[in-house]
Amino acid sequence: MTSMPLTSPDRDVELLGRLAVARERLLEQIAQRIVGQVDVLDGILMALLSGGHALLVGVPGLAKTMMVQSVADALALTFSRIQFTPDLMPSDITGTEVIEEDLTTGRRAFRFVRGPIFANIILADEINRTPPKTQAALLQAMQEHEVTVAGETYRLAEPFFVLATQNPIEQEGTYPLPEAQLDRFMFELLVGYPSRDDEERIVERTTGDQVPVVQPVVSADELIELQRLVRRVPAPRIVVETAVRLARMTRPADPLAPEFVKEYVAWGAGPRASQYLVLGAKERAAMDGRPMADLEDLDLVVSPVLRHRIVMNFTAAAAGKRAEELVRDVAEAAGR
């Protein structure tokens, strides 16, 4: 994810304009169903346009599932919803081999039946309600965009995204995501309660007899082209250095770590956090139609990139210290 100068300047300037317009059109279509939550929707679009995955965390009834469904409808992409339950098996996600008999010859052969993972956008609904062996079925797909079944590897169609939802208050019958899986999500997006005005609009809209329709406004090929554009947006050396410093400051054993990190953190963010900080800054600039990322862009993605990558220790639990607070303290200690 090293910074590269934009190629074909005239073409890229045109694409930057198209990206900014695409963002507005997507938000406009999604607003047919979703009231407010602009920051969360922006985070989802940033992850999609960066080629990353996003984890949506919020209490029940905040339209997390509808939000993802609406984003999928606004994109001309294939969509699969997987309801994660305790009895879900890995093959229910990736697919399985079945024996088929040729009625003409009588010969039997295995045929692979593709699972719901073979789509462009995957909604992993309540991802923490299924055991780790099933959660792990997503690991290869999220990182390599492929799945391996019975020794055979199958490539997933591009673009490919996993948008997962999680309820933070119900812990019975749940299985916390392992750190290796959390690290594959570019952003953790916190879905909060709507404002009073927004809630009144939600109630008015959802208790009537009209069903809002979301029209697709961006195709798969357009999305892939915009993703490549984001990668070409330059990130100055100071942005890269600051991103790496922020990630390293969360690691207790690192010389850059402040004392409060050494006291409260068991494990800090890995190199993937540094990569996503820079990529997120590039995407933030591109969405605003600007041809270069800056430190202000980086500041906007620090919390959603870092907070789910930090493992707090028992001392932090006893002191009531949360990862969200610690990330703010780290950013402040870094002068951000």
C-alpha cells in the first residue's frame, strides 16, 4: 500500500469526480430506506471502495441488517445473507460436494455445490452467534478471496466484501470473534441510537403502506475501477509515518508505547492496522474529491481502524478502561 503518484492525471481527476458523485448517489439511494446514520454509511462505503470488510456493532433494532441490504441494493452486485446460528456448519457457508449419478452411464461423481459465500457482498448477520469453527470458514475468503473445499480451491468473484453485524449487549450463546478474524475487518463501525428527529422520521416512514425502493447506481466494473483509483491516491511520507507510529504505540513491548498502554494492553494492533490507516486516509480524501491524503484524513479513521485490534488486559477490565478510550489517549499522545 505504498503511495504512488496518480497515473494519467486527466483520467484520474475525472475518476475522482466520479467517485465523489458515486458516493452522493449511493447515499441518496440508501436514504430511501435509512434515516440518518450518515457516519456509519460513510464508513461502509469507505470500506467497500477500499476493498475492505466492515463490522457493524450495535444494539438490536438499529437497522444494521437493513443498512447492509440497502447498500447491496444500491450496488449492481450479487448479495447473500447468512444468518449465523449455533448450528451453522462451515459447509453451509462455503458449499459442499455431493454425489451425482449419470442416468445414462450409471457412473457416480462428486459435484461441488457452491454456498452463499459465492457472492459479491456477504452479510454475516450476528456473526458472533456461531462457533469458532464456522466463523473460521470466512478467514480464507476475507483475506485471499477464495475458498478451499475437499482440496480444491475456488476463486470468488470480484469485488468481494463481508459486512458483518454484532450485538454488543447479549453475551449468552455467543462466541467472541478471535483476534485473527477481527484483524481482517478494516473498520469496526459503532451504530448508535438515532436522534429524536430521526427517530420520529423512522416511525413515520416505517408505519405507512409505502415500501421504499433502492435503485442500483454503481456497477461491479465501476466499483473495481474506483477501488484501483483509491490505491493510486498518494499518501505523503508524514501520513505513512504517523500511521505506523499510531499502530506501534498500541503495542506494550514497543519503545514508542506510552505507560498507560503498557499498563492496560495485552496485545496491540499489527501491521494490517498501519495499512488500513493509510488506505482509509486515501479513501477519505478520494471521497471528498481530493487528489492527496493528509493527516486530517488519517485522524478520521484512527478509531474505526484501531479499536477492535487492541486486546485489553485484566487491569484494564478492573479499571473499567475500554479500547475506544485507549485509542483516543494514544492519538492524543501522538499529537493527533
